[in-house]
Amino acid sequence: MVSQTTAPAPADVPLSASPPVHAPGELAALAARHGLTVSGARPTLPVYVRQLWGRRHFITAFATAKLTAQYSQAKLGQIWQIMTPLLNATVYYFIFGVLMQTKHGVPDYVPFLVTGVFIWTFTSSSITAGTRAISGNIGLVRALHFPRASLPIALALQQLQQLLFSLGALVLIMLAFGQYPHVSWLLAVPALALQAVFNTGVSMAFARLAARTPDIAQLMPFILRTWMYASGVMWSLDTSLAGNRVPHLAKLALEINPAAVYIDLMRFALIDSFHGSQLPPHVWAVAAGWALVCGVGGFLYFWQAEESYGRG
């Protein structure tokens, strides 16, 4: 009986090959040398801003597509962009202006009310859209790599586009009630620009909060409704705050309320009977301050959680 034996492997040939082991520092240096970064890591702020600028065409296209599709299933289509705030203004007029008599003591009450409704709708719709910026586009967030701030910015831009589209109806109402174009109408441009920056910043802040705590989206209608009542949309804060009936701190809080400030600026620009004496002191400084603090602060707050969106 012949026994077979296996010849030993040569000494210079390993029985099993294993990859070389590198220290973590060596791997990091190797990745850096080849331009590799950690997947999903938050970029630095300057890089993030450059990435957003590089996606500017996507942001505008996304906003326009959302605006076009918003009423695509309705028979009246885009007419609802004008009809919705007008119907709200009509309801508010009969409830507050007629039944509650808030129109007394307010000259040009219809232009006063409609301006307030249109400008308030811009803020409330931007914030509401922001709370669903991540959760409402979770498939896009998980599938593609892009700066997540593109979403709340695009949704805020969508609301600005809708407001600009609706301003045609506001101008017609102004003309119908004797408010004719004046040089002061040019003040509407910086007022809307400051409001747009403010809305975008707040929208980004709530986008981060709602991405972590989805229940915030359910609370927003109650928060926004309370804020609307405190913003003088349906009545004159100047008349309501006259006298000593309101504590000083409450009066100050109502005067610097950002929504009320932007509404008052638009009324001051468009309505002849709304004079500068009805504006809070240093109103333009207050408006610019809110835009700066909320615009920059909301952006930084959103950016700090960039790597967490769409996970979990």
C-alpha cells in the first residue's frame, strides 16, 4: 500500500494572504492624499456655502416645480394662489371687521386687512413648509448627496414666488379702494427682501427641529394662529395699544414682533392713510435686525446638524 504525502509549501509562500494592517493615522493620511472624505460628514461652513451656491439652479428649479404642482389637481389651477388669501381676507373682514367692529377707527380698512393677510400668509406658509422640508422629502435626502439647506431655502423661495404672483391682486384691490401708485410703493421692495430673509432663517430652524421631533409639525397651526392674532393682521395694534391698558413689556413685545413689523412696513409703503407715527420706533432697524439674527442664526443652526438629516 502506497501512502501519499503532501509536499510542504515553500517557506516563502504564505498559506493564507491577509491585507496589510494600517494604523488609523496612516489611513486618514491616505484618504486625504486621494481627496476622500467621510461619507455624510458635515462640511465646513465656507465649503457648505459654496456647495449651496453651486446648487442654486436646483434650488430655483425645485421651488418653481413645487409652485407649479401645488394646484395642478385643481380645476382652477394657479388661480388658487390668488383666491386663497383673498378668501381668507373676506372671511376675516366679516368676522373681525363687521361682527367685531375692528374696522372702526382704521381708515382704508379693506386695503389695511388685505395687505396684512397677504404678508402674514407669506410668513406662515414659509414656516409651515419649512417644518416639512426634510420629512416631506426624505426619499430625496436619503438617495442623493447635496446640501440639505437647499430644501428649506427652496420652499421659502416657493412662497416668495407665490407672494409675488399674488401681488397683482393686491395692487388691483389698492386701486379699487383709491390707493394709487406712489413713490412710497418702492419701499415694499426692501421690506419684502428683509421679510424673505427672516422667513428663510426661521424656516431652516424649524426644519431642523421638525426633522428631529416630527410632532412639531402638528403644533405649528396652533403656534401660527396665536402669532397671527398678536401681529395685527385684522386690527390696528397702534389703536389697541393706545393708553395704559397694556403693560409696558407686553406693548414692547407686540411692537417688535417681527411679523407685525413687516406687515406695518408694507402698509406704510402701500396705504396713504397709514402714517409713520403708527410704526414702532426705529422700525427699519428692527426689521433688519430680525432678518440678520434669524437669517444667519437659522442657517447656522440648520448647518450644525447637516450630517444627521435622513438618518435613523
